[in-house]
Amino acid sequence: MNKGLLYPDAGGLYCPAGDFWIDPLKPVPRAIITHAHADHARSGNAEVFAAAPGIPVLNHRVGGADAITACDYGQPFELGQARVTLFPAGHILGSATVRIETDDDSWGVSGDFKRAPDPTCAPFQPFDCDTWVTECTFGLPIYRWQPTAEVIDEILAWWTSCREAGRPAVLFCYALGKAQRVLAELQGRAEGPVWLHGAMQPLTDCYRDQGLNLIDTRPVSSADKGYKFAGDLVMAPPSAAGSPWMRRFPKHSAGFVSGWMRVRGNRRRRGYDRGFVLSDHADWPALVNTTADMGARRVITIHGNGEALSGYLREQGLDSESWNLRQSLAA
């Protein structure tokens, strides 16, 4: 493996020039965390650098406020012999991509990113780099997203049908990022309140505290005893499906919002009545187009279906390979 500015080691993705790891897989002395999702942000790091808009959510998720340095988008800072700049990733509030530069080389690294508009976070910003390390969670040609407005139309039509039938509409989605994006898209298009599972409430409060405009919400725990939520929209994380908590919503209809709903069999296997295709990750066209936008001569894929994307890029004449960070940790 050509190590270059970054290479996978037992801690994850390591930069020797700056002596730091990006989204480390275990506690390390110095980390750059791209966003607060649990598969990228872990507690226990001695020193953490992250984009300023994401600090409140990151503190809520991993704690350690005294050890976190807030970094402004587009403002370089020095770590060892490396110059580092964070740029908006468009994934969730405060998400970032990372540019690492030395006198001889420059690399760009994505945690997760998307190119679709999102009212809850700054849009993805391309930048030039020699090597682009890209996520490819949905790195297969089947994954192509429809416009967000169309998905929200589908959710509203389903909610209306549940209201007419006197049934609760329970919408499952990830508690951080996806939930707040849906709530922001519903603002101005529907009348609240939307009821929230307890895991979503504090994260939604973090978004509101930063001035984001979301539809009115209430915690399910605040409802009167015996209230049936007939015709109401309730949002919950996937972990709540099938749990005793669901007994509060008799005869409910269950929907799930995720890019994985692009494959119809996923909805049936997971037991949802409706699947809504809305992702906070780049789809296949966005992965390919972003590679061109970054102007990189070399592309490394991580996080997902990397071999498919790397193979396609090699066919286009680029130097491309796939890294498995989990195997590096196991080794």
C-alpha cells in the first residue's frame, strides 16, 4: 500500500505528518471528527478538532467539551507538519470534509457527505486535492435519489391517509440528522405538532438552539395517559420498532425514511408498511460527479461498496483503490 499523507492503522485513518487520526475507530491522542454520528464520533480521545456548527451535537453525543476545539469552515490550522482545513460536507449539521496539505501533497477526506440541498446544514463545498478519500455507503448504480420535495409529498400523503383512517402514522428514521431534516422540510407544509421519541428530543433541541426552523414538536412522554395519537405523526428511531414503547400507538401504520428503501425488499424484510427513499449520503451519480469536482488524480474509497466505485473509476482512467478500515483495526 502506498501510504502517502494518510494510511489505515490500528486506530483508523492516520496522518503521520500531523500525528492525528480522522474519525478514529478507538480512542487516540489527537482526532479530527467529521460529524457526530456514532460510527464516526467516539468518546475517549484526548484532543478533538471538529467543525464549529457541530460542536453542540458532538458534546451531547460524546462529551468532553474541554478537549474539543471548534474549527471554522474554510479556515486552515496547523497540526504538526500538516495544514488542515474543514469544509462543509452537507451530511448533517456541522458535518465536515477534511483537506490535508503539506509542501508536497494534498488529500481530501470525506466522513459522510451528500450533494442534495438540506435546510439543516451548510451545502457540500468542493475543493482541489491530489488524492480524494471518499465514502461510498451507496456506491452502486442502483442508488439514485429523487428530489427531496417529492419524498416529502409522499410522506404527507401517507400521513393524510392515516389521519383519515384514524391511525397513528409512526415514521422511523435516524435520530440525528434525518429526523431534523424531515422536521425542517415539513415546516410550512404541515401543521404540528409532530410527536418525538425521547431519543430525538434533545438532538432536535440542539438544532433549534442554532436557529434552525423546524415544525412544532412535542415529546411522546408529555402526552396525556391513554392518548391514542390517532391521525398524528410520530417519529422514532429504528431501534424503537417492535419495542414495548410501540404499544402506545394502537393500529398504527409504520414508515421508514432511508436510502436503503431504494431496494423494495428492504422494506418488506424490516416489516414497514411504507418506505420513503431519502438519504443523507451521496448517491451513485453524486459520488462520481464529486470525484470530478475534486480534481483528484487518485481516489480511495472507504465506508461501503468501495470496490464497485473504484472499479468504475479505473475504467475511466483514474488511479483508484478501496480501503477497509475495519480490517486495519482487527489486524
